[in-house]
Amino acid sequence: MEFRKQWVSFLHRAATGTKMTRLVLTPIGLVIFGVFTALFVLAAVLVDRLLNLPGLGPPGIRFPVAHALVVAGVIMIAWSAFQFIRAKGTPVPFNPPPRVVKTGPYRYVRNPMLAGVFVLLFGIGFAVNSFSLVVFFTPLYVLLNVWELKNIEEPELANRLGDDYIEYRRKTPMFIPGYRKKVR
């Protein structure tokens, strides 16, 4: 069995496993996600220094943009996480809510928490004056997360939550409210 299928199977077993298993795996998943995200920021800062890349503009422009993006990202993340907690789960795929969450920002997009992380990363890029974080590393991070969602998390969700999730996925865009992929 290929790695992707093994990982989907592992996530499914964890998400449907005992409460103790989910509680043990939740902080591990959170740390892995945090380290993965932090590595992108660190790599960007190192690339900026090594390649002597230009900055993103004067602080008078960068800081208001950074502040707005960081605040917006944190609000999106917190609002989304709150919806999962209300539904008796966590944002970590090892310990998800037992049902499809369709409240709060999940009414508009399937992945508002991750969208908030993307916005936060752009804001951090402006805050630390990292050209490569804004132009290369955050877009790469977005692409990798979209791949992971489409190939690992969504198949597990469809398997675990069935038709309710499949219908939600069909009706609700991934990240951009109102954006519908044309199906032929």
C-alpha cells in the first residue's frame, strides 16, 4: 500500500480510535504542524539573508500591512478553532469533531483555519521584511497544504463522515468564499 493510503488509514484509525489515543496524538499533531510551519519562516529568513534579497518596503508601509494580516489571520484561526471545540473536537486531524462543522467561518469555506494560517504567514513575512516568505515560501506552503488536504484529509473525512461531508465539500469552497470550481 502506498504511503498516502497508509497515512489516510492511520488518520482514520486515530480519528475513530479511543479518546485516550486521540488525546495523546493531539499535542503531537499540533507540534508537528507548528514545527512544519516555523520551518518555512526560518527557511525564508535564511534564504533572504543568503541571497541578500530586497526588503518589502519601508517600515511605515510594512508594519500596518503586517499588523492587519497578522490580526486577521489570528482572528480567523481562533474563530475556526472555537467552532471545532464547540463541536467536541480539536483542529488536529487526530482528534477531529465527530461531525461536519458548518458553523462560523465553516459556513463559507471548508478550511478557514488554514486560510488564517496562510494570511498569518503573509503577515509575518511583512513583519520580518522577508521577500521570500511573501513571494515564495508562503505560496509553496499553500500548495503543499492544498495537496495534503485533497489527497489525505479529504479522503479520510469522506470515509469517516460519509455523505454529509461529501455534500458539504461539493457545496462549500476550499478557501475562497463564493469561489466555485466549474464541474463539467
